Amino acid sequence: MGRGRQKAKQAKVARELKYNSGSTDFEALQAELSSARPNPDAGSDFEGDVEPDYSAWIDDEDEDEEDEDQ
């Protein structure tokens, strides 16, 4: 089967999915979306504007290179 025929078949399937998707169960969708909300009382991994400490990742060689440039 040639590429043109394959592409046409995929376009036909995509068009059917886009325009003829059938009925949507809005109640099930609402239940799924409402259960996906995070719990505001659970806390957050990113509380405040505290930035992580990256000083442990700095190499001593990097500091030496900066001293040589000055």
C-alpha cells in the first residue's frame, strides 16, 4: 500500500474521531476532574519563595577559574 493511501486512511480515522466522537458523559468527566484537584491542606513542595541551596554543586575548579579571570 502506498504512502498516499495510508495517509488518506489515517486522515479519515482522525476526522471521524474529531467530529463523530459520540456522546460525552459530562457527569463522569466532572467527577474525574473534581477528584484530580490537589488537596489545599496537604501543603506544597514549593512553600514560599525559598530557593534551594546549590552551593554543594559548585566545583572548587569553577571558583579557581573565576579567580584567574579577575
